[in-house]
Amino acid sequence: MIFRLAYEFLSGGSLLARALLLAALTLALKIPLDLVGTVVADRQGYQEEAIKSVQTWWGKAQTFVGPRILVPHKERPVSRQAILLPQKLTLNGEIMPEQRRRGLFAVPVYRASLDVVAEFDLRELRALSAGDNELDWSAARLLVGVSEDRSLSAETVDVDGTPVEWTADTGSWLSSLQASLGSGLAARDSVTVRFRITFAGSGRLSLVPLGKRTEATLVSPWPSPSFVGPYLPASQTVGRDGFRATWMTSSLGRGYPQLWGRLPADGPAPSAVLESAFGVTLVTPIDAYRETDRAIKYGVLFIGLTLAACLLFELATGTRPHPLQYGLIGLSLCVFYLLLLSFSEQIGFGSAYLVSAAAVAGQAAVYTGAVQRRFAPGLAFGGFLAVLYAALYALLQLEDVALLAGSLLLFAMLSLAMWFTRNLHRPQTA
């Protein structure tokens, strides 16, 4: 009995019944929207697998550590290693982004080159030579390292004007290359080393500020950087042509000293050194999957506004489409997101959005015109959908103020609906 009364009420001609029917239809259309969302999530999962696959053979996020001087020494009967960090460390780096494809997916990676100048004060090391403590200057060597050294390339290091060859180093933590400095350091108060090093990576590049004073500059044509680490750039410029950032740090804010090895437990943990690293992450602009996912989040609101517009067209034209016809229009709006996803994988999000919106708006215009048996209502409805799609696209581009823009859009649409329905059930005067 209750269900029969409810059916008769909803199938009646009252405005309230039609409004409730369209509200129920809007909620029901959330099911196909969720199914499209599941497809988007699956494609995102495939994309993440492609990124991991490319990073496996190309290289992941890189951290550059160095340079520092290592000198073995003995405090009889114990043998230890003293590590001296530079007084001044200057790093000038260039990050060149590239793309590698895995199936449909383009994965951003980079090649980086660093020009390094490090000045060392050797008097701190000689201060260890006292009593039974002996420094083995003949075994002194320069160490540098990156977190992944498969693509590491460096020719020679200039040690006070003398070129020295690099060799691989796998015996020290945070070290990938070493260069023998020889016993000539024993008679010097300072030494300056210069070299250029290149390597490949993806995502983030970090630099460890080993210098008592560290100055670092990174430049890249990548337009969307995110600066990371405990130190922010002292100066930065970011534009469509790329970015340039400069850091200036001192040893006062670090958790480790300039000289390691005075005591048996004097050396810091690797994690303490790595935590001091600063750098940049090459942020990937919002891709098609995240854009589509954001669009789906507005799907129920979009469908509700469209069906509300259908109701206003019904009141304005005096025609009463069948609920099934409303349902077909709603399903067409859901198919828009599937078209958007599939086209965006091939031609990019912007072009895919234009093609999908034009297809759905045109389809709705032709169908509405056929239902109304008049060309003008169909054209007006298609124009309304085109405006809604344009507003949604603009909303998707406003990342930082998307909530504000969406709230204002909803308020404006509600205001228009209130204006067009202001004369409903106007009281009659005697």
C-alpha cells in the first residue's frame, strides 16, 4: 500500500513529485560515477607501476654527499679514521629533465651535473697528531657519494691544480667515488679541490651541506619545483621557463661537527647527515588521472544542476519528458568522464576535455530538441551544458582557490534558480 501510494505520488504531475524524482535520480547516478572513479584508480595504479619500473633502471631520488677528506690514524692500539669537512663548499648544479615512456605513460626523470669547489683547512687534522696518535697521510683520500651511483660519471678532480683520477669506493658509507690525495697534504695548511660530477635520477635532488659555509645554486627548465629540506633558498625565481634557486647555510644549524674521529664514537649516524640535506623536487603537474578524479568529485553537483535545469526547461516549455529520458541524459553526463579519461591518455587533458564536453553537450542538445520537438529548447539546453562544462574546467585549473570558486559557482547557480522560480504558485488576488 505504501509503495503504491509513493509510486502514484512520484508519477504525478506535481512540482514536488518531479523534484523528488530528479533528486532520487541524481543520487542513483552516483553509482556509475563511482564505477568510473574505480577505472581512474586502476589507471593510476598502472601509472605508478610504470613509474616504479622506469625508476628501477634509470634511478630514483638522488642525494649528493661530499666532498670530505678521510685520513686513517692510530691511537695505539686502536686504528680509526678521521674525516674532515670543508670550510667552504660551493655547489653549482643544473638539472635537465627528460621523459621516458612505459606503454601509455610518460615518466619524468632528470640528468644532473654539479660543479663542486671545496676548500679544506688541514690544520684541524694536524691537531690530531699528538702523543701516540699518528696520521697516515699517505692513505689520505677524497670521498664523494650519491645515493644511487649506477649512472655516476666524473673524470678527474683538481687538487690545488693537480688532476687526480677517481676510483670506485664501496667501503665507506655515503661514498661512491674516492681519489687518492697522497702524503703531500702533511705540509699544507689548506687544500682546494674542484671537480664536475654528473648522474641521473628522478623526482628529487638533495644536497648535504657539509661545508662550514655552504653555497649552492640549482637551475633547471622545469617549471614546477618544490623546495625541500630544513633550509629554504635564500633567493629563488620560478617561471614558465624554469627555476633558479640559491641556498646559503652554515654549520651552526647542523647536528654534526666539521671533524669526525676525535673519539671512537665521534662520527655521526648516516641518518643525521642525510636529514640535513636540502634540495628540490621536480613536481609533476597535475596529470590526466588526477584531473579526471577531481572532476568526478564534482560529478554529483554537476548532474544535480543539469537535472535541475531540465526541470526549469520543463516548466518553461510546458512539456513533461519521461523519467527514462531524464535518466538517459544523466547517464550521458556520466559517460563524459569515461570519454575524458580515455581521450586524455591519447591527446592530453585539455584537448580531451574539449572533445568530450562538445560531444556530450551536442548529444544532449540533439536529444532534448527531439524530445521537445523544437530546435530552440535543445539548442538552449546544449548551450547551458557548454557553460557548465566551461565553468567546471575553469574550476579544475584553480588549484589553490578551487573551494572558493566552487562555492561561488554553486551560490550563483542557486541564485539563478531562485530567480527563475520566483513566480511559482504566486498567490492570486481577488
